Amino acid sequence: MPASEDVLRALAQVMAPLARLLLASGLDYTRLAAELKPLFIEQARLELLRSGQKDTDSAISLLSGVHRKDVREWRTNGLSGRIAQEMSISSQVFARWVQDPLYRDRRKRPKPLPRLGLAPSFDSLARSVTQDIHPFTALTDLLRLGLVTVKTVKGQEWIVPHREGFVPPPGSRDLLDLFGANLSDHAAAAVGNLLGQPPQLEQSVFAEGVTPESSRELGELARKLWAQARAEMITEATRRYAADQGRADATCRLRFGAYYWAEDVSQQTPQPDPTATGDDRDDA
């Protein structure tokens, strides 16, 4: 088990960019502390149950550090309302588009499809994923997400995919949803490794002392490698998902990701304002 002080030092590094996001969004420490209460309560309860102890209010309060009255309120109001999101139908349609040879071009990229007609068409693609919703509904959501555009050629509508994948606009709800899901699962893998659970993949490559040009070129290489790995993973995950349907033990979920971050460390910390006094009180 890692030492408490070591954990706090590591978390300070993790929280620094998150604190920046909070402050940029108008959220201060008081608001964050209030939101953390139910998280500490829920995780304390799960930890007690994992260790075979009773999840009484007193036990949860002692382990979490949250006052008993807050624990009682949590009992009354239930859990915090966070809902695990399953992969949307529109995302499943786009994933099938990426991996199914019938809907890819010679370079194995998702190709433009006529909206209607026999396969390969967008209508046949959507119906190959589900019969529960109309293909137009899936198309509407893909348009909303920015995954496709519609072009009319000689009176026929064509659905054109954004082959680089989906990158929501900055500050959008869709990007925040991806942010939360990606960082949560990344943290879960890292924490599990720290606590001695069965090892999960959680590694990175680090380099320092390169030029901005090298940094940009390495960033392009990272995107190229990710595109290759992503396509292979989608193909295999889709095959296994289809094979596992209907099995009683098909209860697992997974996430596979990658990231790339580069910065100029010589300009990492802004210089302090020499006119600042550190005390805004009026001494008059």
C-alpha cells in the first residue's frame, strides 16, 4: 500500500491541470469540496463492503472523514445520480462503418455512402447495427456530433464521414463527457496497479530535450500510430461483441486509449507580478 504523503504528492500533480479547468469554468474550492462529499461517501462504503465490514453511518464517516449528518443525508437522498453511459447507437453505427470492409474504401477508410438503397448504403449500415431505431434517427445524431456531413450529388444524398474521427468543439458537453470517461478509466487502471490489483496496461513514453520541430513531428507520429491501433481494436472489439451477444457472462466493459502532451518547459511557470503585495486588505 503506498504511503499517504507519497499519494498526496502524486495527487497534487494530477490535480494541477484539473484545478486550472475548475477555475477557468468559474468553480472554486468550496464548490469542489461540496461535490467531493458524496464521492468519498460512496467509495468509503464500497471499501467497507470489499473488506467484509458493515457499512454503517459511523464506519463510513470514520473512513471518509465526512460528517455523520452528511452520510445520513446521502442515505436519504440515495446515490449522486451519476449514470454509466453505454455506447450510443450512433457511435456503434460509426464504429461499424470504420471496421466493416463492405463500407470501407481501398485504403480501409470509411467511404461516403448513398443515404438510401441496398448495401452498401447508410440505410443498410444503420440497420445492420439495430432494427430498433430508424436510420434517419442515427443520421441526425451523427450530424449533431459532427461525425458526418450530407452532400447532394445529381439529386442523390450522400453521407460523408469525417475520416479523422470525432473531435467535439472546445467546451462542449460532448467533449466534457469524453473527458470524464477517459480520465476516469485511465485513473482506475493506474489506481488498480498501485493497489496491487491484476496489472492493467498504463504506460507512456517520455522524452525531454527536443526541439519544437521534433515535438511537432513526434506528435504527428503519435496520431498515426493511434489511428492504426484504433482501427485494429475497433475491428476486433466489434467481432468479439457480436460473438459474445446472449452469453450470461458478457458483463465486462473496456476502454483503450492514448494521449500525447508536449510543452516548452522553459516557459512552464509564468513570472509573478512584482507589483503584487500578496494581501488585498485595505490597511487605511
